[in-house]
Amino acid sequence: MNYQAINLNESAAQIKELWSPKVVGEIHDFQFKVVKIDGEFMWHEHQGADKVFIVLEGELFIAFRDGQVKVSQGEMIIIPGGPEHKPFAEKECHIMLVEPKEVVDTDSH
């Protein structure tokens, strides 16, 4: 067995495109993804699948139809499957996502 730590900051540094998650690990039916974001994503929902956002660097904001949450470096939020939401960042932000392998996001314009 090859045991090796995964450096999340190095993984994020290799990402060149915003909003393009890179899988850095898997366990059971879940994937761990690192992504760089800046600006706004579209309104969407996760068809019945919960999703975890862990902020590695910067600040993430998530707008919901009935409010907004700020998630700072070192914090995480669990978004339950169902509610429409729109992630955004005012400056570049690095995030780790934990989600089931077969997540289907649907646009809700």
C-alpha cells in the first residue's frame, strides 16, 4: 500500500481555471474536489444529494432564496440536497467540495 498525504494547497495551486473542480481523492461513493472560484456561479440545486463546502483560502458566500451565508477560511457548510443556492466570492477563493460521485446539479435561472 502506498500511503501519501494530499496537500490541498498544492492541489489548488495547480488549478488554472476558475469553477473547474479537480478530484483529489475518493472514499466509498464520495469524491473530494478542490476548486478555485471568483465571481458568481449560477442558481442551482443538488437533486437530493447533500454537498459539503470547506473553505481553504478566502471567503465563500452562498446565496439562498431566503438569505445568505458567509463561510470563511477554516469553516465549512453542508448544503442539503434541494434548496436553490448560488455560490459566489468577491475575491479568489479556494474550496474543497465533498460530494457523492453522481451529483446532478440543475440550473434554476
